[in-house]
Amino acid sequence: MAVTAQSDKLVDNRAIDTLDLKKYVGLWYEIARFDHPFERGLVGVTTEYTIKPNGSIKVIGRGYQDSLQGEKKEIVGRVYIPDTTQPGVLKVTFFLIFNTDYHILEVEKDYSAALIGSSQRDHLWIMSRTPTLPPKKLKDLMQRAQRRGYDTTALIFVPHGQKQIQEELTKL
């Protein structure tokens, strides 16, 4: 396993203090992530959040195993905010038994990109509303992660193919 936190300082995984959930929901493309077992080998990864009529939040993670022509994988879960005083900390449940937390560390004012962590220092994602980020924006997000103590040299950059992008856009 790659070292994911810089050894000379602790990771700052504090979540944002305010969240506009209506702006946050929708389709996100995974630009980069730390390696971890539940996404190992996946490419073309997206996450889609939807507020259901009853107010609950549904999340669907999609990706392709090993290549953009690989087997399509999908996982459906539910999201909730366990503490309304910490709206940037989300709890996600998959299969009714697997729970994990997501800390929205940074989100752009227009909700076009986000830096996501968790309570564990070995999780980090760079997410975007588009399948790629301009180099300047990507560099900025990576620098923000570094300032928080994350080792961005351990990031895996996630490829997205044109066919996969078109499929996701047709679902919107």
C-alpha cells in the first residue's frame, strides 16, 4: 500500500462548514484517488447523488474494471448527514451493512470540483463535474491537499473515455 500521508505532519481532514446539498447532488467524475480495495482497478469512475422525493439521498458509483472496455461495475447506496452541525461530513451505506464516511474537504464556490477525504487518512479523491480538469485547477486542488498533509504523489489518475462520457451524459 502506498504511503498516503506526508510523514512530517498530520492530515487535516476537517470538512467544510457549509454545504448547499442541492448544488452538491448530481454527477461527479473521479479525477484522481488514493488506491484502496473497493475501487481497485476501476477506471471511468463516476458518482451520482440524487435527492429522492422522500428527501433521502441516493448515490450510485459506476466504473469499469481495468479498462474502459472492461466490465461495468455499479454500486448503489444511500447518503445521510449524521450531524447537521457538520454538513460536510456524509455517511454512506452500501449493502445495508457497509458504512463509510466522506468528508467534503474543499468544494469550489460553483460546485464544479471538490476535494474529498474521510476520517481515515488514507482516503482522498479529486472530483469534478467534468471528466477532466484544466491543469491549473488540478494543480490548485493538489496543492490544497498537500497543505492538508496528503501525499499527492500517491494519487492514481482516473481515465475517462468518450464513449463512457456520452453514456453518463445521456442519463442526466
